[in-house]
Amino acid sequence: MTKLMEWLFGGFLFVGAWSALLFNPTDLKIIDEYRLCVLLLPVIVVGLFGIYAASVVLWRVFTFNNCEEAAKELQKEIQEAREDLKRKGFIFDEQLT
């Protein structure tokens, strides 16, 4: 199952449960007492999802690792490629390096 299908499935489950609460086919009194909360439930869920998404993004930004050895290896490969190109006759513009 793709991620899109998982999200659609979850969305349909939520809409089904929310519509069941909204229309109250069993005439439960507690649902009538909290009618405003039932009406605002999608807004609350979207707000909570936004807070969750922002916290995940911030956490991953704060815990992002620097790869010093990978950077050194990449610089070495760039230098080797420059030397190889110089041997083949390529002329570098030294202002850009």
C-alpha cells in the first residue's frame, strides 16, 4: 500500500467516524452536549497535525548531523577531478575557484 493510499484510508476513516458523531444516529445525549466540539473536530485535528509536523521538522533540523569525513572525501574527489581535467587540457578560470 502506498503512502497516499494509507493517508486516504485514514482520512476516510476519520470522515466516517466524524459524520457518525455529527449525525448522531443513536441519539446519545453526550454527543448533543458536546455538539460544538464535534463540529470543530476537523479543525482541531488539522491544528494538531500542523503542530506535529512543525515539531518533527524542527527536531530533524536541530539533530541534523554534519558529515565532516564525507565533506573531506568530496573535496578530495573534486581536487582529483580538477587535476584530471587539467591533464586533459581544460583551462580553469581561477577567479571562480
